Amino acid sequence: MTDTARLRGMGISAREAEVLALLGDHLTNSEIASRLFISVRTAESHVASLLRKLEVADRRALAALAADAAGTTGRGVTRLPTPLGVLIGRQAELDHLVSVVGGARLVTLGGAGGSGKTRLAIEVAHRLTAAHPEGTWFVELAPLRDPGQVPRAVTATLGVADHASRTPLDSLIDYLRHRRALLVLDNCEHLVDACADLAVSLTSACPGVRVLATSRETLDVPGETLIPLGGLDARSAVALFDSVATAGNPHFTPSPETVDRVCGKLDRLPLAIELAAAQMATVTLQELEAGLADSPSALRATRRRADPRHRSLAEVIAWSVDLLDPREREALAALSVFAGPFGMAAAGSVVGTPTATADVAGLHRRSLLSRDADVAGESRFRMLETVRQFATGLDRAAVGSARAYHLRYHLRLAEEADSGLRTAESPRWMERLRASTDDLRVAIDEAFAAEPGSAARLVADLSWPWFVDGRLAELQLRSEHALAGNPEDPLLRSRLYFGLAAATIAQGDLPASEEAATRQIREANEVADVDFAGHGYQLLGMAAWARGDHAGADTHHRTALSYIRRTGSMWRLALVCATAGRSARAAGDIERGDSLLREATTVAEQLGEPMVLASALDYTCVGLLERQHFEAAVPLVARSLAAYRAVGYAEGVSSALALEAILAMRHDRWDEAETHYAETLEVCLRAQHSGGTATALEGLGLVATHRGGARTATRLLGACDHIRTSIGVAVPEHMAAPRDDALEALAHTLGDEFDSEYLRGRELRPEAYTGGIDR
């Protein structure tokens, strides 16, 4: 007789048999009701009926009968919580974790409080029940305070009886020794040593047992595989917010852009998103976003939560902070001054103690810091915004001292970078500065408020890298702000005017650039500084060249070289020789221009600094194109583009791409030319480089002309000319002939419509062509 038939012979219904089987898994009435989609009261009624029909005294006896009916004593037990809702997002993490747990004996799912470790671990365990036929258990450790109670909590969950003559751990090992089972230990961080000992003992003595731990701190034992859990991806974060908000307010109207910003402020942590979304029952999305600007950690639950640690975001963070010793708490407070990722050197400067490295490692181990992408060979860490705001209030004195150290560190960084950018190490320095962008901005803002002189020095030191990086509007604004404070040092004022002149010439404001360069020269001459006087004349020459005054450009560059050759700086010499060679060629002195470009290339190659080498090669290529030496230009353009990309100079990249496009057109590769010009356009729009934008539109117009798209081509060329006229720059010499030929052909094709189509170019949106030309 089968077990099912035997039960039916005792008057047990099919539903009661299902309830009995779940009692064998040690489920509560509530869990049974959820699993079978019945009410708790119905589950209670079935349990009472089973007690009566099977003539046993209590639930424990029913569980034993259920085990006997299954033919196993305690085997095949699945005791896992049943989540109330579906898991939103995390599919990639879920798949990865299932795979890892399937192959590793001990896996720790780490991450900050509120990142969803418990929910994900439960989902993983449900997915792996079939792979662990002799038991899958979930052990909740958050309520425990005594490390000695950890083994007993596990035996209680598994239903392993206590024996006076044996320790709970020994009983567990005996019970699990020959089983294929999965044990989920949830919330280990406050009992990490006890959990580590338990996990090592079980995995060592029980070869079929796998342990999945969730913890804000790693167990740090041999054989542990750590899987860090961060925030949700943007799409999943928005979906979770909308789901919770709609559940609490059926009239909630989603706004993806606003919700995405809100979720970003909450580091996309699931708990934080749920707490915020629940507020939609009483506030608007706009009110919520405004409130988060002050203190996201103040978010509180609007309904009762089973876990008291999750009633507010502050309580989630406090749970982790309470586990720190005083030194670590002070370090956490100090590190909260960082606005973005930071390296060990920066952390050491700000914390200001010999233990800073150990403190960072400890805070990372406890998930209060997360590991960010390495930069220039240096490991970097970041603090979640929610943690940062909480940590700022931990120790006001420590934070105050840290802010001063933070400014000193970034002053040194910018000063060292100013020198390093003139060496072969310039790509590495650019990478470091880009990675420190947020903190450099914070340092400048705080310095403007407290130490205007330090702020001016920071801006001056950052002028060149910001120019290279295409951060032109910010460079202009910061330079003007610093100059408004009228720094006492004339050389500092000259350096600030250099930044202003460089920013404005790159944005196409030639008069503003010439005014700033003239003041730069005056301030430099006041202290007999040949470096910045020379660069001032170089900038005047570049502005004259841009508007087509080639004689004036040549004159200014001759003066610039007379200053720069006295500096002894090979880098400055290469930089000025490159633009001077371009100007000399444009003025008709081809021999001297070529000589200067050869000198620039030779010096730049000796230095190995990509920026000046790329410029020298770029301008040499233009000369080759003007003489129609196309084959000779091909390798030089490729080298120039690679060097520009190495240092990340957007304007240079656009220039080299435009040259690549010209060469492609010469070889009848029009699709390739279109691709190069479209990328040029995208780069220039991002960098707000008006002259380069005009060049890209002009090139796309030539491509459209070749393909027979007369109207599109005419509008593109009209847009190009409109931009050049508005900023006062001339048509590059090597583009004049193909441009004129195209306009003549288009005028012939369109006839009377040509003028109107050309004027329509003024209304053209360049952004519409970053993907190329519609065919």
C-alpha cells in the first residue's frame, strides 16, 4: 500500500495530506497557508483535523509522522521563507549566484545594509532545493546577541535534538555528515567569528553540505567565495520604485526621469527605494526628491516591518556602524568628506593616522565602503551616498579636520599633475584627475569660501587638464571666479588668464580669448615670466589663425617662440613650434613652417608626451593634404589619433577624425568618411567645440553631395557656414576647394531653391546627425 493510500484509509483528505507534508518541513501555519494559497484559519483547521484523525498530541508528532510517511527521517526538508512579492531585477546576480553556490562549498553574499542580500539568498535557495535533496534550511541570525548561541540556532531550525552529552555543533555535524544539503546563514555580520567557525566546521566535516552566508562583513576564512552585491541597475530600480509606489497609491503617475534621479540619490539600494516609494502615499514625487536632497538616511517606513533594523535607512546604517570600534568610527566620519571614489593615498591624507590603510580595509570588509574601479594602478574605494550622509554626523570634529586635510591633499595632487602632464606619464595623470573630478570640485568650492588664494591656485593648476578634457565652460567659469578675487601674485593672475583664454578660444569666442591672452602677457611681463608671456602670444596667434589673419598669426607666433626658447622647457617648445609651424605655412612661408613642424615632432618624440606629439603630427598632416600627399599622411593621421585618444583630448580627436574622413573620401570610401564625421560631430558637441562642429557638418555635407542628397547637403553646408560666421573663423585651406566645388554643384542641381535650402541650415539641429545621414 502506498503512503498516500494509507493516509486516505485513515480518512485523510488530499489537502490534509499536503498540509501534513509541509508540517514535516517544519513550516508554520502562516507559511503553509502561503504555500497552498489558503487562509491561515483554513490551515489551522486542517492541522486540528490531522491531530484528531491521527490521534497524536502535538505538531512535533505530526512532523515525525510526515517524515515517516515520506520514508525519510528529517530528509528532504525544505524550510525557507516564502517571499510575499516577486523579485524585481537581480536576474544576472541570481543566475551567477546559483552557479557559484553550485560549485563552491562556502559562499558569502556581501554588501551594504538594504542591498537585498537576504531576499536574493532566499531566491537562490528556492532555485537550489532540487540540487540539495536532503535539506535546504534558512537560519535567521539577526535576533541573536550571544555568539555562543549560533550553533544552537541552527540546530533549532533543523529540528536536531539537544543532547546533554554533546555540543550543538557536534550534533549538527552528525546530522549533516552524509547529507547533500544547503544551509543559508542570514545576517552574520554581528556574529562573524562564530559564523566563520561554524561554516568552516560544517564544510570540513560534511562534504555534501554547502553554506550560503549573507553578511555585511566577510567571514574571512579559507575557501570562502565572496560575491559583493551593489545597488540595482537603473531600469530595475525604477521598476521597483513604481511597483511599491503604485501599491500604496493607485493614482501614482510614474515619471521615469524623476524616479531615476531619486533612485540614484539612494544608491539604488532596494530597501532605500522601497522606503522612498512608500512615501508616495502621502507626498508627491517632486516633494520626495526635494526632501532627499537634505538627508536620504532619514527615510522611515510608513508601515510596520518585520525586521526592526529596516524601519528606517538610518537604523540600517547604524546596525553596521555600531559594530565598529572608536578608531574605525572616526575614520568613517573622516572619509565621509570624499564626494567620489578615493585611493589609499588620499584616504591616508584625510584620516591622518598610521592605521588609515587598515581602517579602509576594515570598513570595506564591513560593506561600509565599496571597491571602485582601479585607476592608474591604484585601488579605489567609495562610500555610498546614504552612508556618507549618516557618517558626516558621527564626529563633527573629525569631519572638520578631514575637510582641511582634503583640501591640502587635492592642492598637492593638482600641483603634481601640472608637472606630470608635461611628461610621458600624462595619460596616467589625466586618468587620476578625471577619477578625482568630484572631489576636486568640492575642494575648489570649499577653498573659495575659506581660502580664496588656495582656490585660485587649484584652478590655475587644473587649467591645462580641464582644457584637454574639454571642460571648457567650467574652466571659463572657475577662472573668472578666481580672477574676481584679484589674487595678489601677478604670475597666478597670468596663469588664470591663460585658462580663461584657452577656454574661450576653444569655444569660439575669439575676442574674449584675445582680451584674456593680452592680460595674461601683461601680468607675466610684470614678473618677467617668459613661460606664460610666450603662451599668451601663442594664444593670440591661434586666434588670428582661426579668423584667417595668417600674417598676424605668424607675427604673434614669432614673438611667442622668442619667449619660449628661453624657458628651457622642451614640452612648451614642442607645443608652440607645432602651432607656429601651422601659422607659418598658412602665411605662405612653407619652408619655415615645415621646419618648425619637424622640430615640434622631434622634440615631442623625445619627450614621449602624447598631447604635443599628436598636435605636431596633426598639423604636419594638414600640410601634406594641402600638397595632396595623401599616402604620406595616412600613417601620421593614425598616430595622431591614437596619441590624442591616449590623453583624452576631445578637440584633437575630432581634428584627427576629420583628417581620417578626408583620406577616406580621397579613396572613395564614403561610408567610412561618414562614420568619421559623425563621430567628430558627437565629440565636438559634447566638448562644446564650435569650430569642430562646423567642420563635421561640412564633411557630412560633402558626403551627402556625393550621394545625391542635394537638399540635405545644402542645409548641412549652410549650417556650417552659419556657425563659422557667428564665431568669426575662416574655412580651413585644405577644405576650401572641395567645399566650393560642392556648393557649385548643389546650386546647379537645386536652381532657385538653393538659397532657401542654404538658409534653412541656420535652423538645423546638429544633434540629429551624430548617427550619420539618413538615406
